[in-house]
Amino acid sequence: MANRLAKESSPYLLQHAHNPVDWFPWGEEAFEKALSEDKPILVSIGYAACHWCHVMERESFENEATAALMNEHFVNIKIDREERPDIDHIYMDALQAMAGQGGWPLNVFLLPNRQPFYGGTYFPPAAAYNRPSWQEVLLAVSDAFKTKRADIEQQASNLTQHLENSNQFGLEAVNSLIPKEELFTMAQCDSMALAVLGQADKEWGGFGRAPKFPGTFSIQYLLRYYRMKKDEAALQQALLSLDKMIDGGINDQLGGGFARYSTDEKWLAPHFEKMLYDNALLTDVLCEAYQLTGQPRYARAVKETLGFIEREMTSPEGGFYSALDADSEGVEGKFYVWSEEEILEVLGDDGPACCAYYDVSRHGNWEDVNILWMPRPLAEVAAGLAMSPEELEAIVERSRPKLLEARAKRVRPGLDDKILLGWNALMIHALCKAAGALGEEKYVQMAERAMRLVLDKMRRGDTPAFWHTYKNGDARYPAFLDDYAALIRALIALQEVTGNLAWLQEAKSVTNYVTAQFGDDAGRYFFYTEAGQSDVIVRKKEIYDGAVPSGNAVMAHNLWHLSIVYDEKSWAERALAMTGGLGQTVMRYPTSFGVWAGMVLRLVQGEPELAVTGPAYLERMRELNSLYLPYKVMLGAEGDVEGLPLLAGRAVEGKTLIYICREYRCERPVEYISEINNLI
């Protein structure tokens, strides 16, 4: 029989709807049961594309005897971390404070008042890997709850206080009288670049050791730093990282799209799930690499990635799905890997050349099978095959659609088809970047269609407030700071590629809502949840740039940008205070605060304020979007626009003019892009 999760919309929760565990969704029914029966709560958190979440479900949550123990001793709550990142943040922080590490599945035990006292990640069905069995954990926790209640309550109270205190995160006082040029300096940017390069893998790209995540914020920082300082080491490390990922197994060589991370240092063996946010963030930085270098391989990677998004991750309404699973038929990566025999059978005479190109062998390059990747340059492989690079490239190009067609007949990985506001906003922004860099109007259309879905289906009534998740006509959960921050950023980007100033007005409206509903008492940072949300034990402030950018970091960029657009000095002051308050932390740990590091660089470098007026303003805006101007503020209109200082009193009848300004002081206007590069 189905449990309560059968009424949910999350694919992850629905996967557990027929477990014998008496699962509850997070909510009052579960809380009241725990209080009335005086039982501890087990909160189990995961997500649809999580491999070890599936493993633990098969081994334990589908086991009748294990489920009986869980049902007897606990009130069991199952949470999709992507639907409720606020709850995940709280209890993941608690687990890391208790155990020094975390991950998913996250299994944490709470008092009936929802305060955490014990937790862990994956537990096997029988003791192994130096871990107790799940049944042993259940019995031990239940016994401790009954026999050591006072100790557990004290521990839970201390842990909850620690979570409250963590909101202070070592803030520094910022003297608002100190000029911006003294608060943020080129020496700081140099120091951060050195720190990032100090963690770089100079052979295989990326940062740190395996497992390797894309590190897009650090790559982006190095590209932007190079643009300012012409530091070749920064450029080479950024491009090496992108090149190795493009050629690696982390990139789906047939269908496009990047997996979440690589389990090895060479980017060969990914953890095969594909997340919407990774592909959005990688598209962003690949566009910048293309704008900076003009190298076609980056444009191609963008097109292949967005081709995957359009083909496999776009809903009929135009929104973007969340993820593709790592597993199919219960086996991680099975959909993507090949035997040499399969490839030879599909490709015939072209098979041996393709096998050489993709490093495919009889014995496999990963667990007796082959992940397609390109560890050697095409010219080197061609020389070994006694053919020209052009011949090999032609073979590869005609082979890819054949292999893709053969792969399409396999059992596909599961699709997480919920539409998340923040992740959709990240992809809308990426599409705008791609439209600008590549001049592809199709990407503008995809971005606008997705934004219309967000505004039509995810808005909470006739207000600037939004829901976090949407599926099948049903929107749920008040949006979080990350959602709003990414949404504002996407609206700004849409204005720059469409010239439609209405998007900016929407961005201003949402920004006012965020400052009113999410701001802290000091008027500096923002809470993750909005005022009045009652189902969390603490209101956290998140500042780390992790898998997705920190909402606070993105808001600092948004406030600075919109302060220039609307001449709103309080927003500029807040952006400076936010960035300055974390100054030393960002300096010491730039790979953990990559978007903040980019904000410091932005404040040091400054940005051109571009105003385009006249009948051909859209055409000129498109030309400006193709240039590598990562921190520009650009507005366009046919005539003057009151209320926007950059567009007030600029128009000259019959002429299309481009003004380049700094703090609203403008150079003599020019008519053509060819005149603009030296001025910028």
C-alpha cells in the first residue's frame, strides 16, 4: 500500500511512496504525532539523482523488518533536499557539527521539538565500511532516547544554539566613511588569484584533489582577473580546467551536458547524475571563455550543453527540469557506458577509429566498461591511425548521431521533473549569456519562455513573492533567498539581451520585496527564509558559494548593479557593507567564496555604464553583448527614459548613439561598435 508520500509531487518522495516505512512529509501532522506519542523524529533527506539514496532505499527502506523497527520507534519524515533546501541546510550543518562531515542521504534524529541530537549519512544493512548497520543505529538511538533523555536534550539544545550562533560568521565592521577604493584594492585581487592558483591542478585542471567538482566560480574569477591584469597563469589554468572537462567523461561526449562531478582527478569517471544548475553555471563560464579567446571549442561546448537542455530537460511549458539520475536499471552510469564490441557493431568500419579517439578498449577504461572521453588530442590520435586530422574528425562527426541513436534504445535514467525557481533562473541567465556571446536568437526565446512560466505559474498571487517549486500546475513552498537572488539576476540579463526595460522594473520590484522580507536586523545580510516562516527551528544566513552561488553573494552583485540603474545609493551602500563584512574571509578562502571574490574584483575594476539610444538600439546592444564585458551595466531604448539616469536626456533624433559612462559621467557618444573598444 502507498504511504503518505503518494500525495506529493517530488519525484524523490514519490520513489518512496510504496516503502513499508510509514513516511510522513515535513509538516504539522508528523510534528503533532511526535509530540503526542513522545517519539523521536527521523528525518531522512535526499534527492532523486542521488545514487547512495537509492542504495539505502533498496537495502533498508524497502526491507519489511527494518521498516517495522522504524515505524515502532520513530516518526519518519522523508524530505527532498531540492524542495526544502532550508531544512537540509539546518540539519546538514548540525550533522557537520556533530560528525565533521556530511552528505546524502542525510539521516538525522530529532527530539519531538525538532532539535537535532544525532545523525549520519549512508548506513549499510549489515555492519560494514566501519559503519554500524542501520538496524543497530535505530535500536541504539531509540534506547538512548528512553534512557538518556536529559543528556540528549542538553546536547540538542547546545547544537541548536550553535546553529543560531553560526549566523554571525565572523563579520567585520565596515566603516562607511572609508572610500571604496581603500576598502577594496588590486592587492586583494592579486592575493585571491594567487590563492586560487595555489589550489590548482596544473596537469588536469580544476582545483584540489578527487572528487573534483567543476569549480566554475574560481574559473570565472581567473578569466575576469586575466582580463584586467593580463596574468597568463590565470588564463592558462582557467582554460586548462575547461578543456579537460570538455574532453573528459564528465562531459557527455554524445548527448552534451555535464555530470555533477568527477570521482577521479582526470575528469574520466563522473558521478553520472546531470543537474540543471551545473549546466547553467558551466554555460556561463564557457561563454566568457569564448568571448575572451574566440576559440570555437567553447562555443561548441555551449551549443552541445544547451542542445541537451532543450532536448532532455525542457518541459512542454518551457521550464527546465531539475536533474537526470545517475542510475538506470539500478546500475550507476549504465545508460552512458559502452563495450568495445557495441561500438564496433554500431559503427562498422568507422568503429576502430572512434574507439581510438574515445579511449575505448576491450578491457574498458572504467570498471570493465568504457566511458567515452578524449585524453589525447585529435591530431595525435589521427597520426597513430595514419590518417589526417580532418579524416578522423569526419569519422567522429558522422559516428556521433549513430551512437546516440543506439544509446537512445537503452533504459533511460530517471528524470526529476520538478521545476525549481532558482535553478530555472540560473539557466535563464545562462541562455542570455549564450545569446549574447554566440548571437543565437533561439536562446533568447528559450529564456523568455521560461521566465514567462515563472511569472505566470510561480508567482504568489498578484505580488512580488514567488513559490520555490512547480510541477503539473501545482506550485509549492515559499521561495528562498537563492531563488529570489537568481531571479533578479536573470531579469537583469533578460533586459540586456532584449532591450525590454520591463524586465528591469520587475527586478526592482522583487529586490524591494527581498530587502523587506529577508533582511537582517543590521540591514546588511539576508536570511535564507522569509520573515514569518514558522516550520524551521532557526533562520539561517548562508554565505558560502557551494554547488550554487550564495544568495547573499548574488544579492550583493544585484544591489550594486541596480543601484547604478536606478541611482539608489542605499543599495550601493548595502552591497559595499555586505562585501566588506566578509573581506578577510573571502581573501583567505577564495575558492569557497568565488562569487564574493568576483564582487571584490568588480568593485576594484569598475564597470562601464553603457547607454544605447536611437532607432537601432537593439542591434547595437546585441553587438555590445558579444564583447567580453563581464561587469557592464547596459540599458537601451529608442528615446529618453525618465527615472533611469543613464537614459535621461541622451537621445538625439534620427541617430543611434552609444554612451560610455562611469558614475554617470559620459564620454562623447559614438555610433559604431568599432569605435568603442579603446574607450572601454
